[in-house]
Amino acid sequence: MSQIRTKKTLYQKYNDVMPTGAGALFLIQIFATLGFSVLYSTLILYATKGLHMSDLLATSITGSFVALNYFLHLLGGYVGGRYLSYRSLFSIGMLLQVVGCLLISIPDTSHLLWGLSFFLGGSGLNVTCINCMVTQLFEPDDKRREAAFLWNYSGMNIGFFVGFSIGGYFHLHQAYHQLFILSALGNLVAFLLTLYNWKILKDRDTTFVDSSAASQKTARLIGLGVVIALVFALRGLLNETTLCNQLILIIGAAMLALITVLTLKQPGHTERNKMWGYIILALASVIFWALYQLAPMGLNLFIERNVDRHFLGFLIAPQWVQNINTVVIILGGPLLSIVFSHMRDRGININIPLQFSVALLLIGIAFAILPLGISLSNAQGYTSFYWVFLSYALQSVGELFISPIGYAMVGQLAPLRLRGLMMGMWMMITGVAAILSDHFSKMALGTSESIDPLVTNASYSHTFSLLGWSAITVGIILFIFIPFVAKLTQEKKKLKINNALDLKEEMVTL
């Protein structure tokens, strides 16, 4: 009898960690990330070294690519679940990414821009879909959601690790054509895995699935039309990066105004406060992501040109440096989930505002130490690799405190009918931040056309110091206001309810 009870307990624990469908999404996430990770880490290097673009043009295209990718998550949140099911839009997106990678593999500027347009049409829309597919596995107050997002975030970073690794290898050998063909194959695997798991990934409680068959047919046509029009619109925007960036900032400001109006119109006091908390945390996160998105732009060129990348007798590719981030996320995501669960079981409340303030402090310190490393550079102006290693490690730990937690936060704070919109807006924030990163990258590059570290170190040092101390200041301010923000997000109330439920479960067991 005791053996049966033990087996049942283990089964229940498994269900608590990995509900039906979460395992499939974890695996799909790994392959879906491959193409984006290659472009994220390699685009500016491919543009400058493979296509011989100027630094400013390559930075502008890379900045627009990163910004549009995250910005379009808002559109993905609107189209997905309304005009196409999440699984359908995700599948279409993966096919567009396959086509995009194949076009980018052809070495000329025109094919690059068309390839990025197709790729963005896919990646910009489908990331929100996979996050909503994870979210819909849980009820609004299900405590397992945060753990699921941490695990899924680790899966995404496994894909990043593979993408960064092969990107660095092929970059050192200048074999960009083969690199992008391989990226297309990875995205194709994600598409096939989605088809294989089609039934268990069906939408639940969305506008699309609740509609009649005739309405669904019309909605599909509208959804496909939006996707096709989007590809051509992106091609025009990538050709006019300045206009593109201005439009993103304008739309970002308009969305902030929209979410503010929706907050004021909430009928309940609790829902209104939660949305105010969402807005405050969203604004704070812009600072974090503005620094974080320097990685594929100015920070990538700094590592390529101003850092001594020889380590243990090997030449480290710039893309491999970003694997410091992926290793920390892969190992730290599940570990942080376990630590948080253990602390909360003991009644220790690690609330969301505290996690955000820690993230800002960590990424601020990560950039504030780089000028010190630059001041200790060798006679040729090259900064020791160890400073970059330490900086990336701090950035990565900071990311753990804000990114997966942010996804779970949307499910906690967003009213059900606004969840898709607010999830898309949350991911769009990174796109707005990428525009700021583009500006900061150009500031770091300075006005000189030289790539000599002795010439460019001063500009990099000034920019990194300014950004680092700004993030530290915002982190301290948010830390001071933790009680106020926690009250808005109902963190203390939620903790008391959870503790009461846990106590009730223990009494029933006894």
C-alpha cells in the first residue's frame, strides 16, 4: 500500500512541474530559437566583414532588425488567438524564418534585406504565440506558471547556445553561406515538431476557437493577408532605418498611452492597481533592455576589435562570448526556480519589484566595470577577456531576475481579455529599448572611422560608464519604492492566500 502511495506522490510531483504540452513546447523552443540566435549574434559581423558595410549602416540595420523583431510581438499577440490560432501562426512563422535564412545565405545586400523581411515576418509574430501557448496551460492563479516559464526560458537558451556556437565557428572561417543554410534546417525541425504535437497544442479560450466555422474561415484569410502584407512592409522599413526607428518610438509611446487609458477604465480597484504596477515595471525594464541589447551591436564590435580574445590558447569568436549568457541561463533558470519555490514555501516573499531592482543593479554594475577594464588595457589598447567574462556573467544573472519573471508577471497582472495584448506589449518593450541601444552603440563607436583600440577605447569607456551608472541609479530608486509597487501588484495579498491554502492542504492531509 505504501509503494502505491509513493508512486502516486511521484506522479503528482511530475504533473506539478511539467503539465501536458509543456514538454513539447520546451523541445520546440530549442529549435525555434536557432535561426534567431545566429542572426542576433552574427548579423553586424556578417554585414561589416561579409558584405563590407560601414559600421554605422551595419549598426542601423542590426538595430532595426532587433527592434522590429521584439516590436512585432505586439502584432503577434493581436493576430494570434484572434485571426489565426496560436499554433497555426507559430507554424507559418517558422516557415517564413526558413525562407528568410535561405535568402540571407545569398551574399548581397538585396537578398539580405529581403531575407530579414521574411525572417522578421516569422520571428516577430511567433514568439508571442509560444509564450501564450505556455500561458494557456495554467489557470490565472496557478503557482506552477513561473516554474514553467523558467524551464521554457532555459530551453530557449539551449537553442541560443547552439546558435552562438555554430555562428562563432562559421564566422571564424568566414563561411556565412553554410551558416545560414544550417539555421534554416533548425527552423524546419521546429516546424515539423509543431505538426507532430499539433493536437496537444490546440488553443483554449481564445476568440478564434470560440468562433463559428464560417467566422474562423474569414479570420484565417485576414490573418494570412496581414502576414503577407507585413513581409513587404518590413522590406520598405529596413531600407529606411531612420524612419523605421522613429515609427517604433512613436508607436511605443502610443501603446503606453493606450495601456494607461485601459488601466483607467478598469472597473475593479484590484485590476486597476495591478495594471498600474505593470506599467511601472514596464518602464523600469526599458532601462535594463536598452543596456542588454547592446550585445548584438556596439558591444559585439567592441569585443571583436578592442578585446584580447585569446583564452587558454584559443581565439574566442565574439558569438562564443554570448554563450556565457546562455550557460548561466540554462543552469540558473531551473536553479532559481527551485530556490524561489523553497523560499516561498518557508514564507519568504521574493516579490517581482525586488527582482526587477536586482536585475537593474546587476546589469548596471556589469557595464560600470568595463571602463575599469579598459583603463587596464595592454599597450596595444586591448582589454583583457576576463573583464568581458565578468560583465556578461553579471548581465546574465540580471536577466534571470527580469525576463522569465516578466512573462509570468503578465499572466499574474493582466486581465484575461487583455492578456494577449499585454504579453505582446511586454515583448514590444525590448524593441523600443533596442532603438535606444542603436543610439548608444553609435555613441560608443564615436566619430572616428578608426578601428584602432587606442583611438576608440575612450568613447567606449565613456558610454559604458554613463549607461552603467544610470541603470544602478534606477535600480536603487525602484528598490526604495518596492513596498508601494508590491502593494499595487498584490504581492503581499497573494503570498497570504498561498500560505493559507498550503496550511489548509496540510490540515486535510493530517
